[in-house]
Amino acid sequence: MNFQLHVVGPVVILACSVILACSVAGAAEPPMAENRFHVDLPEHRFAGDLLPDSPFGINMALRPDAPDLERRLEAMQQAGIKWGRQDFTWRRIERQPGVYDWAPYDGLVDAARRHGILLFGDLAYAPEFHDPRTPQGVEAYATFAREAAKRYRGRIDHWQIWNEPNGGFWQGTPEQYARLLTAAGKAIHESSPEAKVLGLNMAFCDLLWAEEVLGAVPPDCFDVVCFHPYRPPSAPEERFDWWELDQYVKSWHRHDLKPDYPMVRKSFLEQTEELVKTMERFGPPKPIWITEICWNSHIHPYGTSELRQADLAVRFYLLAIASGRIEKVFWWTLKDTGSRQFDQADMVGLMRDDLSPKYGYYAFAWMTRMLEEKQWLRNDAFGPEVYAVVFTDRQSRQDLIVAWANKPYAYVRVNNEKEMTFYDVFGTRRRVPTDPVRTRSLPVPLGESPIYIVGPVGLKATVRPDPGW
């Protein structure tokens, strides 16, 4: 039996058909993955608008000459993505010493803006004739950064200084990166005074490395701290991080850290608070952006099911927004980089490599429709097991609660003065009218998949004992 799930506006239709398996000589190899569902998304109110304050970003992960560039940009626009992290690859732009070819990137910047997407530039990956760990290489990189900021002033005003320099993309010391950040930050600020410089940009919440860099740079050389808190398969709220233990402690620091390293037993936001404390030792904390995050949907260790990936993506963005610590989040990435279902590096997208949507794409798109341009008010519950994050829409005079649990079931009680509308992560709609006895103070069942509760101004959620009475 083949079940096809179609979400059409507020209506869910379950269509059932029988498929007979047959073998046809010469038939094409079946795809490695295919969908049996489709969600009809309503129009996004801000589809073509540039919204600098939006938290919803993605890693573009494409070359300017990508043959499917327009299809990808259309898919991003439909998803409500408002920011893109784009590599401005040094070795592709400076092919000869001192000679820059910006033309392909000019077209990409303009195309993204036409689709309502602002870019920030990641300046990384040296040509073979420059070594950015040397004084001469630092000078060449600073010149490259200065020229980028000058050329795109007013169109790109955020520049990231290298990618994961605490890992394999740098292969230098913290002191060498500190010299690069200091010189490039100064060059960008001088050529484009309104521009913001994004520093650290580290894999993991790497406090050991961050402390060394922060102690070696002037505080004004950069403006935003970035890090990549991958933690598969652990949930963002979970106080245990398998990825931190297995990759950071047992691999990167196998000679100097032990499995009881405290950061292993912290949630994503607890790790973020430790980073804030580290920053405070060197001055006022800077804003934080998460410039890579993903739960890879591969069928292998550290993999996450596609349904769970959708839930965790929404939960991560909500935690970041509601924390008051994090301004923007950039998922890695729009589409899978290959089709091998067992490969962690292939299974990274909200869409498959043929641009067919996964559950995660639709959950992301519905999240942006529900939350874009709404104002965060407060958290009625914020863990350790139940979460209820409250937003308001001043234009419609409605409040919105997004609620979930870090366990299979839990309850909140919500006041129901007039009527409430409930949506799941894919937009399925259910209405609950006011009944003076049954629904005036309504016990709402929660699970690990977030729900959106919309009602008049004044909505409030209160955590109730299981099962809610």
C-alpha cells in the first residue's frame, strides 16, 4: 500500500493506492529516495522583501555559476529564507596576484536580492600563492577583504573572516588567526564603516580556542561572534552532546581532555552561555550568530530521521530566538550534496539533491510564515522538559504560542477566551471554540513536534502535571 499525504491549506487528505511491484527489463534504476507527500504552502507575506532583522538564514553552498541557481533561489524564497551565507572563495576571485574577478559574484548578489535574500560573505580558502598564516599572506588577505567590502558596500555589509579556523580549514595557530582577524577587520571597517565583521566562526562551541583568540585581538576588530554547534544525534535541549564527546573530546582533544569535560553535558543554550561568560572576560559580549547547524538525515551513526530533522530544525530556531542571545541561524544547507543515504556529508539539506522537499523544508517554510515579523514577548515555559515561547502580531492583534516538549508527552493549560487555532509543523489547522466548561482553560497535549497556538492578545500557557488535569 502506498500512502500519499497531501496538506492542502487547512485540510489533510490521505490518498491510498495499491502499487504492484513488477520487473521491467531495461527499466531505469529507481531513485535513492523519493517522497509520497506534498504540502501546499500559502503565499508568504514577505516573499520578495529584504528583511535585515530576520533570523531565518541558510548556507547557500553554491558556486555563482551553479546550473540550478535560479531553482535554488526560488526554493529559498518560497521557504521564507531571508539571509544567505555565501562563500566568496579567495582562490576563485584572485587567480593571479593582485588581480580580482568579481563578476560571477556580482550576478549572484543581485539574483539573491531579487529573491528577497540578503547575503553575508565568508572570505576564505587561499590561492596557492598566498599563505594567510604568514605576514605577507595576512596583508594579501586584508587587501582582498578591503576590496570586497568596498565593492559591495550597501549590498553586503557583513563579512566573515574564514570558516572554522579552529579545524581543518585553517591548519594554523590561534595566534595566526588572531593576526588575520585583526588585519582584515580593520581593513573592512576602514573601507566600509557601516560593515560588520564576523569573527571566530568556529566548529563547536570551542571555548579553549576562543579564549586564545579573544586574548590576542583588539575588541573592536570584529562585531559578531559565530560558531557551529553541531550535536547529532542529540536534541538541542538535551544535556548531553554525543558529537562534542566523540568528535571534540575523543578526537580533536584526545591528548588533553577527558570524557567528563563539562561542555559534553550541556544543552545547546547552556554551551552558548559558557561562550558568553568567556567573552565577558575580555569586554562586553558581542552578538552571536549560528552560521552552521544541521541534523544530517543519513541512515548511519549520528543520523536523524527525516521527520525528526524537521522537528529539531524548528526547535533549534525557536530556542535561538527565545534565548535573547542569538540573532540569526543559518541551516546547512538547502539541498543534499549527494544521494547516498548512508553518507553524513550527503544528507545535509532541507531538500534532496534533486530539489524535492523533505519534511524539513516544509516545516521550515511553515515556521517562517508563522513567525516572520512577529515580536517575541516572553517564554511561559523554557525547559528543562516543556517549552512555550510567546510571540505577538501587533497588526492582527493576535498572540502566538509555540510549544513542545523534550519528551513524548506533556501538557500546558492555555486560556481560551474566544477561540484558538492550532497548527502542526506542516500547517495542518484545527480550531477549538470556547466552551465555558470544557475549553475555557484548555489542557493542550504536547510532544516532541512543536505546535503553533494562535488566539487573541493575552494568550498564556501554564505547565500542568501529566496528563494535564
